[in-house]
Amino acid sequence: MKKLINTAGSVVEDALNGMAAAHPSLRVRDQVVYRAEGPRPGKVGLVSGGGSGHEPLHAGFVGHGMLDAACPGEVFTSPVPDQIIDATKAVDGGAGVLHIVKNYTGDVLNFEMAAELVEGVEVASVLVDDDVAVQDSLYTAGRRGTGATLFVEKIAGALAEEGAPLAEVAAVAREVDERSRSFGIALTSCTTPHAGKPTFDLPDDQVELGIGIHGEPGRARAPMGTARELAGIAMEAVHGDLPLSGDLLVLVNGMGGTPLMELYVVFAEVASFIEGKGARVARSLVGNYVTSLDMQGFSVSVCRLDDALTRLWDAPVETPGLRWGR
Amino acid sequence: MKKLINTAGSVVEDALNGMAAAHPSLRVRDQVVYRAEGPRPGKVGLVSGGGSGHEPLHAGFVGHGMLDAACPGEVFTSPVPDQIIDATKAVDGGAGVLHIVKNYTGDVLNFEMAAELVEGVEVASVLVDDDVAVQDSLYTAGRRGTGATLFVEKIAGALAEEGAPLAEVAAVAREVDERSRSFGIALTSCTTPHAGKPTFDLPDDQVELGIGIHGEPGRARAPMGTARELAGIAMEAVHGDLPLSGDLLVLVNGMGGTPLMELYVVFAEVASFIEGKGARVARSLVGNYVTSLDMQGFSVSVCRLDDALTRLWDAPVETPGLRWGR
């Protein structure tokens, strides 16, 4: 497998240099990505992070209306506590800092350690665990955090931007997580720069149902099907866990290697499934947002909206990975 | 190769249904994608189109500040004159319509035929031919139109939005094309839904220099190199054709299957090359914009800006594929 890199060891640093060069709105220091303008006094700071290889998550979501800082680890590797401590101190505007943590054991431990060690900053944490595919897995106790992380970061980011206090920002983040579910299907493995070969083997006539964003095993292998069949499997898994009703925020997310044209084919099937259950696609996103390097496949994430959450979703956002309405 | 489709024959229709379901700002009718609000009286209408498989180009660039309509053909196949005639009539607000045509023989013929056959609408055409890799090729007499199409659509779209007359909008579109150059490198082939297997074979230790966006051959095969080496080859090709100087608009474009992390690695090298020539990255984009299905690889497009073009590039845009600042 060919990779557009200089060396496997420098890929994260090189990519962050590219982000800094491409986005004057960002500042990169000691492997942490910040808003260039720094913290705003009185605003709750939002910090997230996790292994690299899921771009634009998280560093691509730093900016007005979303994160204040992102801590990228090495590829598929948790950020270290020092990064998180640096970020937490740097973004504190006196109103405290919210850590948004995807539920992977390493991430959870390192964010907890950072929250304990950082001095003089009030820290709250919210765990994202939206993936209905598996309970306890290779990397995780409980459910994994995947696509709904984007929903949490966007909606909590909007509330923080309005000046809400830390407890409220943390509460809305938890509410979004509780209202959200995801399920992913892989058509191919990803390939990490270090390994240089696919993480797992997947025959050309099979898919992995419930894939994780690091190539962790899902629920089962199944024969390759049509977009309608695969979208149906993903949506039944979501609907079986949190019945679809009312207004929904829907993300059809590419895993990194799937053409946008195919993601729209999947979205049409997802929308049709949702209508068939009497629910409504009130807001949607289609594209590569929470990726797994070059993996082919998709995930669907659904959040049950209410008026307050819809208003926060619609609020202006200006980041490299998501922007509208400012 | 697995594809997220229902059938190869329905993939374009199914994807357009997905676009319509995902984007209330768009309306799809007879395989043409329009702004939902229809034409604005007195505004020049912008119509583009071409084969599907390059998403978000073109349909993802329909919206405020960019195109009024896009005519997607079947995968890697020109749109038919009837589509273009429908689109031209529908978007005319009385000020005429600009056709933005990538330089492929089929596209050129069908847009020309439509322009001749449409009645009662003043039509101007601009040809995009930014790819320095090859002169005359499998699909094209002259140079191919690739990444700079996005620059032309954005900048001409901004001027049209301001109410400029057709001749001025056409002139700025031509100026952007003349000031722009592109070069692409493939790490893998793409796979079309109909063929179901890679369009060409590319050994695991080689790349195709000067790849076209349909998998057409480029200048040469070369050994796989580092991101720095490959970015250097692409930039030397661009610089050799249009010496880099002054303020540049730079697109590092993914071909569809390359992780965003790797595109940022390439961008860092491109920016470094440009600085080394004494020019400046004044504006930039990094991501999948002018794709070739699931191909791995990248292209670089560069446009020499002046103040007027910079102002139009910065103007608000609100489309599924590109949005800022409204």
C-alpha cells in the first residue's frame, strides 16, 4: 500500500504543519491545534482529541462555534496527558474547560489523568459512546465513540460560544450523546502508515458489520450487498437501539476511501428508511467527517433533535471541516 | 472491487436522489441539479456539467455564489445536449447564461450543440484547460480541464452574484483559467461501477505522473516517492509552465481515496516549495473537490491572484461542497 507521507514516524507532525500552513485561523504548538485568536474571557473552553487518522475529526473542528483546541495523538493512538494539560490551560478563559472524550480506554485514562493533574482550571468531562455495534471490544469498555462526536462538538460548541456556564455546556454534550446512535460497515480495511499493509483481511465478497474506526472487529461478517441492503442493516441496528421518531439529525459518514457519489446513494436509502419509520430527516450531513484513514465503507449517525438542539446545530460554525452561516 | 451502489445502471440517479434528500437548497429535475429558489432576474446564470464520479464537482457547487445548475452525465460520460438546454433555459434570469466547460471532447461538443440549439437565451462559453500534464490525450484535444474548474466556478459565480453582465463574467472566467495550472499524480487506479475492476494497473512501487481525472494516462510512470518528492514533481511541472510568483490560490485536491491526513502532508510540501520560489500562498483549499471516484492520489492547482480575483474568491459562497462567510 502506497502512502503520501515522508516517513511513518513524521506523518502526524507533517500533517499538522500542513494544517497550520493551510489555515491561518489555527495555531499549532507542541502537537496541539488551537484557535489562533486564543481563549475568549468568560467562554467555556472545549478540548477534544484522540488518535490521528480520523481527519477532519478533531483538529479540523477547531474554530468559532466548535472546539477551542484538539490534541491529536499518533495514528490511532491516544494523545498523552501533557498535550491535554497544555491544551486545557491554554484555552481556559476563566469559565472552565470541557473535555470531550471518545470512549476508548487509552483516551479515557489520559484525559482523566490530565484533568486530575491540571491546576487552577475547572474541568468537566463528557464521554461519547454512540456506536451500537459492540459492547466492550478490543479498545473499549462499553460502547465506542464514533460519528456522534461531531454532533457533540458542534452543539456543545455552539452553547459555549453563547457564553453558557460549564455545567450547562457539559449537560448539553451529555444529552446529545444520549440521543445519538451510530453503526458502521466496512468494505475494505484501512492501512496505517506504520504497518504499510491492511489491518485486517476482508474477502472481496464480504463486508464487516459494525466496524470500528480503527478497523476493530464489528458484530459479524456478511455477504456484500446493495447500498439499500447495507443501509438497511445499519439503520435497523440504530433503530433497534433507539427507535427513530420525530426530527432527526443524520450523518452519512465516509470512512475515508469511499467516493462521495456512493455516500449520496447510501444517504438516499437512509432517508427512505427513516421516512418509512414515520420519522423525519430534519438536518443532515454527507461526507468524510470521522474517518479511518483509507478505509472504504460508511457509518450512519442519528441524533434525535428537539428545538433547542436544532437551534444550536444551526448556529454559525467556522472550522476547516465544518462551516456555515456566519 | 466493492461499490456502495444498488446497480451500476442507477448509480447517478440514486446519488442525485440522495443529494436532493440531503440538501433542501437544491432541486433535481431530469438529471439536472438546480438552486431550489430558481433564477434571479437580472443575474447571469452559470451552468456547468460533465461526467459523474468527480463529486463534489459539479453538482456540489450549485448554490449562492457559485453555479445555478449542474448537468451530471453518467459516470465519466458527458452530459447530453438536452440536459444542458434544459438547464440553460431554466437558469436564465434575462441576463444570459455562461457555460463552464472542462476541456474534454465530448463535453465540448455537447455544450456547443446545446448553445446552438437553445433559443431565446444569450449564451457565452468558457473552456477550462488547466492541466499541464499532457497536450492532446485519449479524451481531449489540447489540455484537460481539472482542478482549476473549481476556481473558475467560484470566482465567476461571485461576479455573477454581484450582478455583472455576461461579457464580464465570461471574461473573468477566462482570466482565471489563463492564470491557473494543475498537475495530478495517481497512487492507484479508480474503479468505475460498470467495470467493477480497476481502470488500469499500477504496480505497488510506482505512481502515474500527470494522471487525468478519468484515469487517463499521464506523462510517465515513476517510482513511488515521498510526499516531498511527489509534491516537488507536481510543482516543478506547474512552475515550469507558469512561473510561480506573487499571491497564489492553491488547491491540494484529493482524488477520492486518499486520507485527508496525507493531503495535509502534501500541502505542507507544496507550501514550502512555493515559499522557496519567493511566491506566497495567499489562499488555499485542502480536500476532495475534483475527484476520480476511489482513486488514491492528489492534484495541485495554482492560480495567480490579483486584488480583484482575491476579493471574488473571498466573497460568500453557500453550496454543499464549498461554503463560507455568508
